[in-house]
Amino acid sequence: MRITILAPPGVQSLDVVGPAEVFWEAARRLGDPGAYEVQVMAANNDPIRGTGSLRFLADRTIHDPDEPIDTLLVGGDPAFTEIDPAMTAWLSRRAPETRRYGSICTGVFLLAAAGLLDGKRVTTHWECAAKLRRDFPALNVDADQIFIRDGQVSTAAGVTAGMDLALALVEEDYGRELALIVARYMVMFLKRPGGQSQFSAHLVAQIAEKSPIQSAITYILENLMAELSVSSQAERAGMSTRNFARVFVKEVGMTPADFVEAARLDAARRFLQDTSLPLQRIAQRSGFGDLHNMRRVFRRKIGIGPTEYRTAFQSTSVMPKLTKGDSGATPIN
């Protein structure tokens, strides 16, 4: 079957190469090169400038005569300063003719501009989610998901998430056994645990503006064992509780309570990865208070418990000792 990857100028190179490798490996394992025929589509015949100083030569352009497409994926440009109307016109015409179509990272902006995602539940890279909501309010944006399938449409969070999506499509086409073989060979999860929120509250904090909200965020990250209710944070910021909560969501993209939970989860993950502390002590140090609460949040946000997480991700050289009074700082020897 033909997999077409539309690559805009400046495309994130792994948005093209990552899924292509997954499909190629699946075809190799099947012993059938025709199981997946991957082609790169471009706006014109010029070499496509990708990230990492890579260049791609397209197999076809949007101006060539139409050929059947089974699966159409759209790569993203990390800068994404403009959208080519020729590309969106081509997408609006061709995507509905395919069996399935989707995007990787900011490729979702092209599909949305083509009018192909209205009313759909979609995702994109966490850093671009707020802009996607503003630019296309008819979309149901879930910024925590690695990828989302909504009927004929699939959207992936970005970069390596395109590989997760490709692996899910392989499983859909040829079954779990083949997908598992490919995942093992490529050293991937068949289904990656958790969502984008597992990739650090500190990353979310970096996109907040310099303001009383940023000061509140800094306090939260440095005092995870403290009482961190919305009212106490608002008082510290010199704002009313209602206004603090409203501005926090506007600047950070999540509620104060959700951020506190994400920060505590992030700290617990680092303790599990980098120390040999008992689980109960980790729960206390990261601000959860007790092990039951920590387990509940791990299950809900990551999909596995703390013990399973430690087994999968603990460093080969753990660091059991901590700075005095540490509530989430980096462990030391």
C-alpha cells in the first residue's frame, strides 16, 4: 500500500524519516517490499530543506497527476511561519480520497487550514497546542496525547511521536505480532506509557511569561512538599483566587492544580529514575504525601505504577543521597 508523506519546506526531518523507517522495517519483516511503498510529496521539484541540515528529494509533487494514496501523512515545520495555500488546496482535495490521513507535529496546522479537522479530536506538540487552539477553535485539541485516532484522521504530537503513530498503523494493518517485532527491533514501546505531560512540568514552565505566574511556578517547583492550594498561590502572587486561576490557565495552558500535580509527578519520576529511595519516601519528597496518592496519579497520567516505572527507567547508577530538605532537586552523591 502507498504511504505518502507530504513534506513542507523546513520539515522536521524525523517526521519524514521516522515513520518511513517503521513502515520499511514492517515490509522487510513481512518479506514483501510492496507491503508499504513510502513516497515523499512536496510543493515543487526543489530539494526540501529539513531540520538537522538534511535535504530531501521528493518522489512526486502536488502538481503531478494524481495517483492512488492509501495513507497520507503531513510532516510539520518547527518554525511554521506561513501556510502554503497550494498545499492546503491539494490536501482538501486528496485527503478525503484516502483510506486514512493524518499529521505529525505541526503538520496538523496544514490539515486544519485545509478544513479537514473541524470537530475532530486532535493533538500536536505541546509547545504549539495553545496556538492551534487559538487559530482553529473548531478543533478539540488534547495536548497531552502522544497520538490520537479519530475516525479516518490521526494526529501525532511531534518528532518521535510520528513513529509511535506509524507503529499503530502497522498494528492496524498487519496485527500486533508484527508491530511488536518492529518495536523490539527499533527499541521502541509498542504503546508508549503516558502522554506528553510526562515530559516535565519544567518544560511547561518555560513557556509561561515573566509575571507573578512565573514567580508562582518557581515557588511550586522549589516547594513541592508545601501546601500548594490555588488560594495560597494566589495570595503569594498578590492576586484574587479567581483572577490568578484565569491568568494561570492563559499563560501556562493548564490549571494551577494540574500544574502542581504535573510538577510532583515529574519530581517523583526523577527520584524513581535516579535514586534508590523507598516508594513511600519518594511520595513524601515529591509532595504526594502518601504512596496511595502517588500510585493513583501514576496510573492515571502515565498508565503504569511507580514500581513498573522504576523497573523500566531507573538509571544503571542510582544516587540514593539527597540534599537536606530536598523537595525535588537533583539528587547528589
